[in-house]
Amino acid sequence: MQAAALEQTVIEKHFTLNRIQRTGTTRHPLNPNELKEMVKLSGILKKAMVRIKKPSASELKNKIVARRSIHLVKEFKKGHVISENDLQ
């Protein structure tokens, strides 16, 4: 599931038809139903992933004038009266 969260397109997973028969390939193989469920959950996880939108060139250009915020130039002690010189 971690691979799906990292948007990997290929996941190697061993599966078995008989858990009683031990093989040297892995200690935790899935049976066919578990493998099917893993694929289903990977698809759900992929759809649920939030994509962070990167700003377009025009959005970056307008970024400075479009933002309406002020920032303090440094941290101040409690009770400090903020002046215009304290703002960025």
C-alpha cells in the first residue's frame, strides 16, 4: 500500500495458492482473494490521493499583487505595539 501511496505503477507481490506449502520466496504471500483486495484498495488509494496544484506561469506572475497579507519582520515580545516598520 505504501507503493500505491507513492504513486508507483508496478508493485511486486508474491502470492500463493497453498499457504501450507512454504517457499523460499517470501514469508507473507497473499492468496488470490487477498491479492485482488490489495489491487482494489490500491485503486481506491490512488483516487483518494490529493494532488497539489502547481501554479501556472500567469498565476506566478500575478502572485505578488493578488496576495493580501502582511508579515512581521521578526518576532516580538508580548505587549509590543506593531508599527509600520515592523511589517514586511
